[in-house]
Amino acid sequence: MDMRIGSRIARLLGGNARCKGNRASARARGERGQSLLEFAFVAPILATVLLGIIVFGIALNNYLEVTNAATVGVQALAASRNQTTDPCNTTYVPAKGATANLNQTNLLFTIVVTPPSGAAVALTASTASPSCPASAATLATEIVQGGTAQVQVTYPCNLKVFGVNFGPTPCTLTAQTAEAIQ
């Protein structure tokens, strides 16, 4: 309220000539710590949401790297027709380069080659032992033109925020890509 108007009203009503001042400013002086208290209540919730966004972003980045590893691995395998005796290592080396930010000992590769005859040959290899077992010689002979090469990459994920897991209990990221052998 304007001081001049307040003074006029006070004189008309027969009260003091001086106005007591703005009551809103007097009320605000008693509520100085209110915003600090509100921030103290909201800050843990904001911190949890922010940390959740960060953890989800890391998991999404890991998924993109796993998808890229599957794509690069199957392209290298499909292009290695009649040039490889170890299809696991042929798949693993380029995929390893595509997953520089992941713990590569946790990657698991499943390689499936389907020749034109239709009898699929599957093999699972981890990055701990990227070379195929001796039985993979049959897999290398099945990489022929007209067939299909398929690579599936699996990687464990972590969606814990302050010790609470917001994802499924065995959380795994899986990407699968298939390509025709030319």
C-alpha cells in the first residue's frame, strides 16, 4: 500500500497520522529460513532423480556399444569368407575395438552361421578365450557365399541407484545382428 494513501486513510478514520508500514514485509522477515528448509526437503529427491538419469544414461551408452560390437563383428565375419580358420577371433577383434568403454572380460559372443543348405552351426565364445575351440573348424568351412552370419553379444548391466536396483535382477544387455555372406 502506498504510504500517502495509508496516511490519508488513517487521518480519515481518526487514527495515527503515521502508517505502520507494509505488513507483507514484516511477515517476510519472519519467514527467512523457509526457502532453505524447502530446499533441504527437495534436495535429496532431486539428487536421486539426477543420479538415476546418469545411471540410465550409462546403461544406454553400454547398450549402444554392445549393438555396435555385434554389427562390427558380424560384418567382419561375413567378409572373411574362405579367409579364416578361427571365426571367433575374427569376430572378437573388431568387436573389441568397438567396445572400448566396456569391461571386455564380461562380453559373451554367440556366433551362428547358416550355410545355404540350411543346417545352422552355432558357437559361443567369451572374450576371456576369444579363440574358438577345435570343433570350430566346421564353423569356418560353413562360411560360404549365400549363407547368413549372425552374431549375438551379451553384456551385464547395472541399474543401481543408492543400492536399489531399478532393473531386472539378472540385468543383461543383448544385441543381435545378422548379415548375408557375400
